[in-house]
Amino acid sequence: MGQLASATVHGTCDPRFELARREFERNFSERGEVGASFCLVVDNQRVIDLWGGLADPAAGRPWTEDTIGVIWSSTKGATSLCAHLLADRGELDLDAPVARYWPEFAQGGKDSISVRMLLNHQAGVAAVHDPLPRGAFYDWELMTGVLARETPWWEPGTRHGYHGLTFGWLVGEVVRRVSGQSLRAFFQDQVATPLGLDFWIGLPEEHESRVAPSSRPSRRRRASRSHRCCSSR
């Protein structure tokens, strides 16, 4: 792999993936990208490792090799991995009721919901019925208490519905009850540290300076994306 000479994009790219490199660069030159990185591993070999632009446009801080960003729902996979590690060790039965490990969860007709239903987005607890106080998402005990008292939006196990905003607390609380560790601590001790991953559920303060803040696309970029999505070409 050779070092890229681009003024905006830095990193390395195997010649076999030259097209991917060019498209990454076009994100900046033609599509209004602000800052980004992309890494691809094939057969345990890092064949693409690119980054460029600004991590923090307001401060003029460039995106560097060790800049980190919020990965949003990809954390669900990390959370699921923690539950599956416990299952693999025989400490968690995926077909057991959640209430076996988290007794308070049996409220509101949820006594028959299995751990597997939580992992499969079949539990019917995809949202909460009542408004939450400001800052509720930062309070683990509050959120798990609310979800324990919640009633399902549909009969559990009869359909799927993406638990986009509740999955972390639902599965994470099962991990906490079984392991005796918070989801953050369990993932760090059992997954991230052994594998040498720069991946965090709850970022330590000393790494805050590496974070690329998320930003909303401009109205022009949103309109451009909408046009492309609707194009017949």
C-alpha cells in the first residue's frame, strides 16, 4: 500500500481498491463531506485506511488517524455481543424469561418475554408511553425502571419492531443483572480490552478531545441527497 498524496484525504489504500479511494475523495470534492474516515479489513489485512477533512469545523480541528466518532446504533451489536458471551458461558439462557434475571421486568404483562425476544426486537417495548423528564437518557436507573413498568405496544413475540431507543437499556440491564457489571464495564473488560479495540460504551473523559462532534447536513446537502435518491438514473 502506498501513502496517498491528496491534500484532503490521508491514509493508505491497496491498489485493488482504487475505486473506493476515489469515491471517498469525491465525498469531499463533490458531495459536501465535512470530515470522515473509512477502514476496510479483508482476510485480516487492512486494505483501506483513509481519513480526511475536519473533525470539528467550528474549531478548525482536522480529522486525524485517531479521531473517533459516535457510531449510533452499531452499539446494539456490541451490546448483543455481551449477552451472547454470557450465553456462550452458560450464564444466560436466551429462551428464559427476562424476569428470571430482572424480576421487575415482569410488570405490565411482560412476564413471558424471553431474552431472545429482546435480542430479536420482538418484545414490544420499542418505546415508552409516557413523556420522560429532560436528561432521562443519561439516567440508567430511571430508564430501566421506566421500561420495567412499561406495557408492550404489541403482543410480545408476534411481530418485530425496531427497538431503536430502548434496546441498550433492555439488553444492557440483563447483562448487568447476570454479570454484576455495568454494560460499559463488561464490554470494556470482556471485549474491548482483550481485543485491543478503540471502542467505548461511555467514553472516558480523557478521550473527549478525540471526538468528532456530529453535525446536521446543510439544507443544500439534504436537498442534493433527496434529488439523488429520487433520480431515475
